[in-house]
Amino acid sequence: MSCQECSDFLDAYLDNELDAATAIRIRQHLQECRECQEALKSRQALQALLRREELHFELPPGIRDKVMRSLVPAAVETPSRRARIVPQFVPLAIAAALALAALAWFNLGALFQRATVPLVAEITSNHIRSLLAGHLLDVTSSDQHTVKPWFAGRIQYSPPVKDLSAEGFKLAGARLEYINHQDVAALVYQYNKHIINLYVWPGTEKDKSAGSTFSRDGYNVVNWERDGMIFWAVSDVEPDKLKKFSEAMM
């Protein structure tokens, strides 16, 4: 595969929209081409930027009043003949301003969803696949001092591993996964008969999340950031229990 072909497919690759054969070809090319690796990192940085909390907001409730205050003085200060004409267009101007604000909000929301939804789908699919026999654990232990050192030499960072048995979440072990185009630590906890997969990887300065929650295919997903690390927890436990788990990990 050439660099041009890789560039043409890179956005679709990030969004998991390619067939398996093409995705494998791109992955092989990325392993050998530093220039395309940098292009991939740039696109990943953009995705991380779009996940930032400040890009996910609701229109301020007082925006109509603010638009009215900014338009009415302009009508009052014009000559008398124009002052009689301008006010009749004020409602149209307000409607146009509100429409533009709503469109901006919609576009930001759409960009946020486009950047996030494929990752939620990938994480959920990985969780489901892990529940198959022989896929859940590479190391089996309830001892955090056994699980944490196991990652040494296997990935380039040390994921935080906590003993949450007092909160009802028992550490079962861990494994390595490939998520979001990178090697990822997957910690496995058990709550009663439910499995919780916790995916952890280093974030960037532009990564920011504040307890985002999702639901897909009957599974609940919680995402947060702490101490420069990105966390994704997924399970079929009730949303409040998964939230309690995430709070215990923070």
C-alpha cells in the first residue's frame, strides 16, 4: 500500500468503517511508515480534542434575551423612517441568530458523536468477545501486586491497579488488548456474577473527559480521565453500579 492510499483511507480506518482486509493492509503500512504514523497521530489528536467537555454543551437559556438586547438598540438609534421599518425585521433576525446558534451546537454535537461512537462500539465489541471461553484473562490473580507488575515489558506504561474488594468489586486478573489503534491494558473485575472490563491507556494533553456515560447493545459504558490516563469501563451491571465502580477507581 502506498502513502497516498493510506492517506485516502485513514479517516475511514479511524472510524472503523473499512473491511478487515483493508484495515490489515493499512495497519501493516503504518508499522513501516513514520510519515503516515504522524498523520494518524494528528487525526487521533483531533478526535481527542472533539471529546473535550467544552465541546459538549446546551444552548444557554438566556440567549434569546441577549440577542434581543443586542438588536433593539440598533433599531432605536437609526433615523426615524428606518426606526419604523427595522423593528418589523427584528423577530426574523432573532430567529436567524437562534438558528445559527442551534446549527453550531448541532455541528459540535455531531462531531463529538462521530469521534466517540466508533470507540464505544469497538470497546463494547471487545468486551463481548472477551466473555468467550479463553479470551478473558492472560493473568489470573486477585492480588494487585501480581497484576500490576505483569504488564511490565508488555506495554510502555504502568496502569493503575486497585483492590476494590471492599466496595464489592473483586479483581480477577488482566490481559492485553488492541483498542483505538494501540496496545491497551484491560483489567478485569467481577461484581457478583457480572464481569467489568476496565480499559486503560495514556491520554494526551488534549484528552479530557468528565464521566461520560453510554449504553450500547445492552451494555453500559463509563469513560473518565485521571492523572493523564484514559479509562473506559464496560459491563452489563446496572448504570449506578458501574458509576460506583468508576468513582472507586478515581
